[in-house]
Amino acid sequence: MKKYVVVACGSGIATSSMVVGQIQSLCQEHQIEVDIHTCTIMELPYAVEGVDLIVTTSKYKGDLGRPIVNGVPLLTGIGKDGTLHEILEVLRAEKAAKGGQSI
């Protein structure tokens, strides 16, 4: 089952692009089919319908009814492995919750 991820940053271009590549590599390594879109933090409330995971590169305090992971460690490298693990766990949990098989 394909997973849908939104990556949000200040401009929707620069830092989100860096994060997208890392999430794509992670999902490819763990055989998770993923569709990733980018947006700005301001667009985020309008970009979450049907999304399994939100990754942000700046703080977001709202509740969008979807799991949100802080993606800053994917930019700085500090805590990167823990963040990738958290992303993987959310995507696996979402798959199991929707009736898919766990990877």
C-alpha cells in the first residue's frame, strides 16, 4: 500500500527537497512505496488530506490529526538516525493500522 508523506518547510523548496531525498532512500531501502509532496508551513493545513505522515523542517504547533515528525535532524545530521527510525515506525504503524502487512 502506497504511503503519502508531506514535507513542509519555510519556502516549500530548499530544505524540504533535502529531506525528501532522505525519506525516499529510507522507504526504498525498506520496500515502502511512497509518494512525497512538499509545501510551505503556511500551506500545511490545506495539504494533509489523505496523508500518512507530515515531516516539518520548522516548528509547527497545530494539530492536523496526522503524525508530525520534526525533520530538522535530517538537515543538521544531529539525531538523524533517530528521526529516520521515527519516520519508519510511523509509516509501518500506519500500514498496519490500515490493514496492510508489516514490513
